[in-house]
Amino acid sequence: MKRLRLLLAAFLVLFLLGVAPAMAQEEMTGENAPAIVIEDEAPAAEEDAWTFRYLVPTLMVASGIAILGVALGYAVRVRGRYRVIQ
């Protein structure tokens, strides 16, 4: 019974992912074709948003400072505790 449920579930998943989308597509021929085809014009070049111009560089600098702080903290706390005996 458990195996039958598992096979049924696998079949349904494969059916929904494979066959159902192919059956749902419509072809644009004959009566289904649109009467007027409107093509989108190329969008005008927009200026970058303030978040990209100011927030992204600020976060990059802050993350660089954080990485340097972690590296220095490691050098002072962890590496300073242990000494190599020669």
C-alpha cells in the first residue's frame, strides 16, 4: 500500500511537471492569433537609483572594514596566545 501511494505520488509529480504544461500551451494560429501585434519600444536609459549609487558603495566599504576588523581581531586574540617553541 505504501509503495502504491509512493508510485502514485511520483506519477502525479511527473505528470504535473511534464505533461500538464505542454497541454496548457495555446498556439497562436488561425482564430487565436491576435489582430494587432504591438511591439514594445526600447526603454529609455534611466539613471541609477539612489540606493545603487549611495547605499551599495557604503555597504561595500562597511563590509571591507568589518573583514579587516575580524582579521585584526584574529591576529591579536588568537595568534597572540600561542607561541612556537624553537
